[in-house]
Amino acid sequence: MSKSLIDRISEAADYVRAQAPDLSPDVGIIFGTGLSSLRTDVEDAITIPYGDIPHFVTSTVESHAGEMMLGTLEGRTVVAMRGRFHAYEGYTFQDITFPVRVMKALGINTLIVSNACGGLNPQWSKGDIMVIEDHINLMGGNPLVGCNDEALGPRFPDMCEPYTRELMELAIACATEEGLPVQKGVYVSVLGPNLETRAEYRMLRTLGADVVGMSTIPEVIVAVHSGLKVLGFSIITDSCLPDALVPVSLPEILQVAGEAEPKLNRLVKAVLRRL
């Protein structure tokens, strides 16, 4: 008989605790594209490859390292994912979000997520940082589909505030103090892995999205289901304006993300100091 989700979460969390018995994290961070270099600032870090953690899948995307990290960052004990999983890799939405369940079991109460995205808002530019205010799920799936265990969260979690307003306001205040301009807007996630057509970009903008990506939303849904506070950031790595569209490559996207990354790192560290 296959193990229940709670049993699998417990086994994974127990394994992680055994590797870092003296650390009890209260903040989880998903180092998506745009935060990966923040790992160098984590003190007394303990790293665990995803392949060693029971019931974890492995990341197949070249820009995602594939390991869990525990340590101290700006005085907070954190557990961080260096690389995430995506539906376009062939994983289920439950696979993608399993690490969020494990981080919750380890004791976190706040989740910080980041991603690279395409810019739909014509007033914004490549390299801009956006604080995610809301999202639109167009991925064709939901990690909460199936039997619900009330021990993990309610059957029908409310999503009127998926990104915690208090944390959004804190992030914007910290950005002002740090002299970092930021945007605030709506993130839409699609399945991928191909980039969108001109017609699709027009549709997404008409729906009210400011940026588009292929991740984050499943993790946020599970975080809300788990009762976590959530703060999300996007780095705009390419322009998705349909009337001025040009082909874009992964190296170009990574270059823009790398140039914006130090600014986002500063912002996240400032938020951690103020939590």
C-alpha cells in the first residue's frame, strides 16, 4: 500500500532534521531564478541534495541546483530550496509542492518565493523587480486536487490574499529604504515549457497580468493551504510586448536575472532583518 501524504512528509522532514538537528527554521525560501546567489550569505549552511531526501523528485533544469539548505541569514534560521520543480519537467503538482509541505513540517511560518518572468506591462523594463500582489493560475492543474487531509489544511482554502499584504508593504518599505525601485503587480503562470505566442501575450495582458512565468503558483497555493504567510518576487528578464516581440534565449534570460539578482538579494535580506 502506498504511503499517505502525511507519512511521506514526516519521513522527509525527519531525514532533514537528522542532518541539521540544531536548526529549527521559521522562514522558508525558494531560490528560484533571481535568488540563487543568496546561498553564499547563508551562515553555517548545511546542504542536502534533493536525491537524498525521501520522496523528493530531482530538478532537471540547468539553472536550478537541486539541494535543500539550512542555516542562518540576517539573524533568521532559514530553510531554502536551491532550485524548484516544474510541471513542464513531467512532475505532478503534488510533486512540485511537496517541499513546501516539508518546510512547513520543519516549522516555518513564512515562505519567500522568487522567479524569473516575462514582462507584459509596457511601462516596465527588463531587470525590474516586481512584488507579486496577486496571481492567475493558467497551468491547467492544482496541487490540492484529490483527497484532502484536514491535518494539512482546509478543503476549500480562501485565496482572497494569497500574498500576505503585511509582507508586501514591508518589502516595498524596505525597497524604499534601500533605494531600490520595485513594481507591484499580477503574476500569471502557464504550463510551458515553450514561450508564448503574440496572441497569447495579448490575451494574458487583457486578463490583467503584468508578468508571465511557469512556476510559483502551485507552491503558493500549498503555502496558503498550509497556513503560511507568503511573499513573492519576480525579476522581469524579457519583454513580452506582442507588437515588438523578438526571439529570446535562455542565456539572455539568465544574464538579465544575474544582473538584477544582487538588488533582489539586498531586498530579501532587508526584509528578513525586519520580520
